[in-house]
Amino acid sequence: MPVKVIIPAFFRHLTSDESEILFSVPPGGLNLKHLFEELEKLHPGLQSGVFGRDGKPKRFAGLFVNSKPYQSLQGIYTCLVDNDVVELTSAVVQE
């Protein structure tokens, strides 16, 4: 199974209301920075909507890989493998 990216309701306007995006790992491998660059091509505005210019999630956003928190896309070269789950979270409460 490919890498699964879970999108919370707060960010779904950036993904045409998709709650999950499956992304196949290419033969050369895949890291978080590359994943979000590819997702940005599919869903323009997603990366800039979630991350600041410094590559860190904006103050209302969170990034987890297999339940482990990540603080930045910069310098992240950990290879993602099939079945990994990348989850975006939102600290914004919607009423």
C-alpha cells in the first residue's frame, strides 16, 4: 500500500475536499520534503497553506509520520516507505 496522507477538515479546501491522498513511493525513494513538493503540484496551495517559508508547520498546523511529530520539512531526509501514514493536524476549532 502506498504512503497515506491524512488531511483534516480545516485543510480540505486545498485538496478538493479529499480527506486522504495515497502517494506511491517512486523507485528512488521519497522523503517528506519531496512528498509535499509533489502534493503541491497536485493541489496548489497545500504546502504554503500548511507550512511557512521556513518549512515549519504554521502555528495552527501539525505534522506527524506514523504518530511521530515533525517540526519542519527542512532537512528531513528520512525515507518514507509503503504503508507509512503522514498526518496533518489542525488546532483550529470549527463551530
